[in-house]
Amino acid sequence: MAQESSLNDIAQEEVDMASHHVSEQKVWDFFVDLFDGNEYASAGACGNMQHESGLYTDNAENAWNSMTGHSDEWLTERINNNLTGESPSISLSTFLQRSWWVNSIGFGYGLSQWTGSGRRTMLWNRTIDVGLPIDDEDAQLEYIHWEFTEGSYKSVRTAMINATSVEEATRIYCNRYEVGAWSQDRLTQANRFYDTYSGSSGDYYHLYINVTGNGTATVSPSRVEVGDYYTLTCTPASGETLLDIIARETATGMVVAIPVVTGAQTIEMRSSSDIVFDISFSGTPPVPPVPPAKRKKKGMPIWMYPRFKRR
């Protein structure tokens, strides 16, 4: 019976651990949507999250475990006891207490290893205060979404959407969102995610823009489900004109020249494969100002000429 009990305990521990782990596909799909379909960005975010928390929602920073001698489960269970009134429980003030800090701002917890008191308080507010466990995976993902779309990381989201490689996206996420020490493991994990999950998030195609000149061009959305429409808007800068709009389908290699009009142009289209738009603007050189005509100097009035006496 003792052996059976031990095996049951091990099985239960495995179930408990699995319940805190978010699937890689779910995290991948979440970041693909968050970053407008940029799979480089999704890979970079996933690689960083794998490095930080292993995709475990109850993950406490390893240095905190070592310092306190407590496990992730010990901390999470006591925080969640606030929902049921059970004892023992840990209050928000205890969760933030200075004696638990492992660096200058706190200790990391959760999928994104939220560290500072402000970010951990926000996590608490978005889970415990609304009746959800602090390790609820959907609540933590929603918190990440909020930080990027409404919180302090909107500019980081823009940078991620515009990333053109896995490494660029991985470094942006590490330096500007996680604000963590760089490790090659972040990039190794990101490349693994890209190799494993790229193209797995549904029947979508992506739109890219190359601009020549000082004008601007935007396409919305940049990731489109097959059959849906997208909008391309081209706006010349002052003194420029829109010259060419060339669309290249990456799958077929087909090139299409789109007729242009004077001034800003908005086009609604749809496709079934990735497209690269080459947008060309050309400015008219400014006409140099005509210098004012030089005025002819007049001679000295005759009455001002000196008079000389004849000798």
C-alpha cells in the first residue's frame, strides 16, 4: 500500500505540474495574433518566455526558491488561498515584501517573470482581486496582451511587428520587455519555436512593404486570412508624387503593377499568398529662389561733387 500511495503522489504531482504549463502551440498562436502575424516576433517572444519561465504560470524566480527554501507550489497555493479563505495564505503585502527581493526591484513570477512591485501588483489585481487564481493561464496571457496594447509597452509591440528576423525580435523582447540579461539560450529557443511552429497558425498570408522616397505606406492588417480584404494606403510627403505600386506574390513570383493616382491613394484588395509591395515616391526638386535683380548704382549727384578752384 505504501508503494501504491507513493506512485499516486507522484502521478498527482505530474498532474499539478501539467496544470500550470501552457502549451507551446497556444503561446505561439497568442503571440502571432498579438504581433499582427509576424512569426519572427512570435518566435522571439516564445523563446524569451521559454527561457524565463519554461511556460509555467506558477514559476517563481529560481533565486527566490534558493533564498527562501520554498517551492513554486508553496507560494502559489498560499496566494490562491485568498480566494477560498483557507489557511495559510499570503497577502499582497507579503508577496511584495522587501525581504523576498533577489535583486534591486523584487523577484520574478509567472509566465513573463513579472518582477517589480508595480507589475506584480497588477498581476494580483487582474487575478486574485477578480476571483481568479494567480496562475490562471488565460489571465496571465491577457495581462501580457494588455501591457502591449494599453500599457507601457505599446512602442515595443510596434518594434516587434516590424522585426525582420528571429534574432532581431528576440533581442527586442529581451531588452525592452523582459529587460533581462541576454543569453544565447533565448535565441536557441526562439529558433526552435520558429522551426517547429512557423506556418501552423491557420490559413493566413502576410503583407510586407518596401518604400523608396520620403512618403509613407501602410497596409492593414498585415496578416490576413485567405479570402479577407486588406487596405493599402500610400501618402506622398510634401513635394513628392506617388510613382509606382508594384505587388509581388512570393509564392508564384507574379508581379502586378497597380495603377496610381495623384496624391494619397487607398486601395482595398485581397489575395491568397504573401505579397511584397514596392512603393516608390519621387520628389520634385525645389526651385531655387530667384535672387533679386541687382540695382544699378547711381552716380553721385552733381551737386555733391567737390568743387576745385582753378589756379
